[in-house]
Amino acid sequence: MTANNLDRVMPLDAGDEARKDEGRGPSLLLPFPSKKMRPLPLVDQREKLRILEALLFASPEPLGEVALAEHFAEGEDVAALLEELKNAYADRGVNLVKVAGKWAFRTADDLAFLLERETVEQRRLSRAALETLAIIAYHQPVTRAEIEEIRGVSTSKGTLDVLLETGWIKMRGRRRAPGRPVTYGTTEHFLAHFGFDSIQDLPGLAELKGAGLLDSTLPPGFSMPNPDDAPDLREDEEPLEDDEPHAEEDGEGETGEGEPDA
């Protein structure tokens, strides 16, 4: 040990002095760490990081620095602790990120694809949509104005949009009439979904009565239409344009009234 190091040794206690007089060395002669030696983090510092880690991991929502500071002594530099913890998680499967001014653990961006899942959202059709679908199926090709006339109420803008999104109906063409309204019909997807081989398999008058869907005392002369989903346009229809606008842009206009859709 050099003279410099001897100058920096721990002070000797009384027992060490006695051993020195007897010609024996002191029990411990440990030099202080060199200025070039990187000191290990204090246990207290590691414990603070562990506390932050636990709080952020257990929280169902991001936490702000003010909320985190409540778990430490007054004056603690929580922002510096968070930055240190953030750096510690930088190369891991989860990262500590700041979102909307608060902190939370998030899956690393390059691993997000592992957690992607595709699900089918089940949507329940409103009564208005079901009635509109039934009218289109039995009366196709039919326009929006004709649907409203049969139902006795105006049809809201979203009803046809929802049915178009399901793929159960389609825009067939335009009626050769003032305003050139769009005509609607069912699709093959409609038949497949409801288990019909053809549109003629739709329930008839007797079946609907038996299922309790029609009043037993119907007005005289009441009859069910003969559904026909032939793809060919009728004489009173003309084809859609290539750049056909959305279904509601059919020249019929909005009534401003209608039933809300579920």
C-alpha cells in the first residue's frame, strides 16, 4: 500500500492501537474508493425505483408526478427517478412512457403486433332496420320513398346505411322517375346468412300467420308479394353511374324526421 493510500485509511480505534503496540496490524485497513471508481447505486435509490415501478405497474391508468410524489418524502425529485426508470426499461418488452402528461407502462412498439387480435363485433339491428330489410326482401326492387310508404313512417338516414354495411342489401340501379331514386335489393350474403337457397324460400302468408307474425284478421284482399331478386334491371330501372354517390344521395331528399337507429 502506498503512502497516499495509507493517508486515506479508516481511523484506528483503541483495539487497533493495542494490536499495533504488540507488533500486529489493525483488524481492518480498507482504503476509501478511488475517485475513478464508479460507486454502486445506494440501496435507498434502488428502493425508490422499486416503489415507482410497483405503483405504475399496479395502476389501471397512467399516473402523474404529483400523485407519485405523495409516496415519497417532501422535496424528492420524482421526475429524475422517472427518467432513470424509463431508461432502465428502454430495451425491454415493456417501456415506461409519458402519455397525456402522465406515466404508464406500455408494450414496446416493435412487439405490439404480438398482441393484436381480430374480433367480430355483434351488432343488433333496430326494429326500423329489420322492418326495412323485410320490405326490401319482399318488394325488391324498391326505393326509399316506397319503403316509407309501406312502413307508414319516414326512414332515418342511417337505416339503409347499416343494412348496406352488413352486406345484406345493395343498390341495384335508379328508378326511371323524377329525381331518379336509387332502387334496393338483397344480396347472396343475405340468403347465406338466413339460410335460404333462393329468395322464394322466404316465409309465405301461411307461415307468417302460423309464427304469429301476422294478425289473423287481415283486411280483405291482403296478399303477400312474390319476391324476386333477379339481377337484371327492370324496365323502369336504369344502371348506376360508375362514380355513384352514397345511397342517401339518391334524389329523394331528407325529410328531417325518422326513427333513431340502434
